[in-house]
Amino acid sequence: MTTNKRSWRRAGAFAAVAAAGVFGVGLAAGTAQAHTPEWKVTCTDVTVHLTAYSSKDDNTVTVTVDGKDLLPTETFRGSFDKKLELPKHDKELSLRLVVKAGDNDKFSRDLTETAPVCENNTPSPTPSETPSSTPSPSETPSDTPSTATSSAEVPPASAAPSSPGDLAETGSSSSTPLIAGAAAVVIVAGGGIMWAARKRRSAQH
């Protein structure tokens, strides 16, 4: 009887140790699986997936891009899932994920990632930056000379040469003295005729 009792005690002790070991492994596994922060970064968006966080305490999550808020601080309990769209960019972006666990700060996380540039996400040049193959009107060469140039290149018409016999126009011609002299002769002759006629009439009376 004594031997049997000792055997049962030993068997019970081994069972208790085994049970404690199983419980400890299960507890460690549960702790390892708790508070799981996951996020995925691409050239266009960020996906945040947080699981197994405290459902009784307030947990917070924040996402920033180059120091600016992409996701302002948001409170959650238990789990959190959200997909955030990144702004268009022509250079790599620096992203930061900050998760604060409400039940124990040792489960908080501060992670960083880099968003690459998408091949088709490069901003197209603005209309002012687009090179133009057509010259502006001021740059277009003209085959037809301008009116000002034509008039400057055409020499002015020369005045017709005056003949040596022509006199300068002064308001009178060379025949004017002759006409005046003839008129004076006619006046004098007329006066003489009238004087002779009067004298003849006086003589007849």
C-alpha cells in the first residue's frame, strides 16, 4: 500500500508539472501573438493593420508623410484597419507609423518606411514648361520687307532739270514791260486825238 501511494504521488507531481508547462507555453504564445502592428507601403498608398490590442484601453495610431499628418492621431480599441492614399510625388516620401498601446507602453511601436516613386506618377510639365517648336510671331522671319524699309530704300524722285532759258517764277514775265509801254502809247494817242477834235470844233464855231 505504501509503495502504491508513493507511485500515485509521483505520477500526480509529473502531471502537475506537465500541465504548468503547457499553460506557460500557451501564455507565452498568446503574449507573442498580441499587439501585432502591420503596415504596407506602396508608391500610391499605405495600408495599416493593427490586431490583438487591448479592447478595454484606448490605443492610438498616427501616420505622417515627410513630417506632415497623413492620418492625424486616431483612437481605437481591439483592432484597426485603414488604407490611406498618398499624394502624387516625383521623389521618395518618408513615412512614419506611431502606435501607442493603452494597456502597456512596451507594446507601442514607432516604425518608418519609404514610399517609392511610381513610374507613371511623375507630374507632367505645365503648359508654360512645354517646349514649343513654332516660333512666336516676333521670331518668324518675313520674306516681304516692311513698308518703312521699302520707303527708305527707294530714292526720292529727282526734280526735272530746268532749262537754261527758263526764268524763276517771280509773279511777272519778260513781256510785261512791252505790254505796259503799248498801253501808254495808246493812251497818249487817244488823248491827242481828243485834243485835236476839240480844237477843230472850236475853230468851226
